[in-house]
Amino acid sequence: MKKYLACTVALAIPLLVAAPSFAQTASGSAPTATSSLPPGAAATPPERVEAASPASGAAKLSAADKAFVTKAAEGGLAEVQMAQLAQQKTQTDDVKQFAQHMIDDHTPNNEALAKLAAAKGLTPPAMPSPTQQKMIGRLQGLDGGKFDKTYIAGQVKAHAAMLKAFQAEAKGGKDADLKAFAAQTVPTIEQHLTMAQGLEKPAAKS
């Protein structure tokens, strides 16, 4: 009898010792969904960050800022096209040099405005306004002194109007980037206007 009890106790002890080990294995075999994440990761779900689209930037621009982009883009394109035509038509060195100056200044300025407009979600005009296109067509039919007189008179008028538009944007623009662009361009337009005014009288006499 004593021998039987001793055997029974001897068999029970290993089972009691193994029970906790079995329980740990069972619980460890069913990992929770957060066991592979760093501590605290499950408690704070990642936030969705949506990048602002260019279209949303355009919606924030004021009507005046959008109108400025359109006018500046059309004017810049017209300046380059008229200057290229002047290079072919004029026989006056001063007018030819002035036209080259317009190409050299307005081409990079047009590119800078196009990039800025794209960043704001705007697509600027790809060609001059209908009125400006009509003027270009008129110049195509002129030669010699008549071309010079009409071209320079148009340059004085166009740069005077453009100067007002850029000054207005530089002073009262709502978008900081467009406002800065306008302010930086004002001195160039002033210089162009002065140059055109200096050529207007000689061209009128020819």
C-alpha cells in the first residue's frame, strides 16, 4: 500500500510542474493582433495625410489674382511674338535691339509665371488675347517706317497698361507669391516703357 501511494505521488508531481508550462505555451500560441507592433502603436492609429492638390490651391486664389495671371501671361506672350516679328520686319537698328531686349526679358519671365501659376493650380493662357492677336496680324501687313511707328506706339501703350496691372498686384495682391513676382517684375516693365517712349518720337518722324 505504501508502495502504491509513493508511485501515485511520484506521478502527480511531474504533472503539477508541467501544468504551468503547458498553460504558458497555450497562451503564447495565440498572439494578439498587436504583438508584432511597437508598444503604444495600436493605441494611436496613424492619421491620414492628404496632400493638397493644385486645384485646391487655385480655389484659394482671389478673382483678382487669377485675372492678373491671365493678363500677365497674355501680355508676355504677345511681347515675345511681336518682338520676333519686329526682328524680321524692321530695318532700324534701335528698334531691332529693343525687340531683342523684349525677347530676352519676357521669355524667362513668361516661363517663371507659367511655373508659378502651375504651382497654384492654374493653367495660364497659351497665346495672346484676341485683341493682341489682332495687333500682331496688323503688324504682319506693315513694313519699314510704318511698321516701326505702329510697333513702338503699341509697345508704349502695352507697357503702360501692364505696368499698372503689375503695380496693382504688387500692392494689393492676396497671394504672397504672385504679389512678390509682380513686385520683382515692375522695374523691368518700367525700363521697357522708358525704352519704348524713347523710340516713339524717332519712329514717328520716319
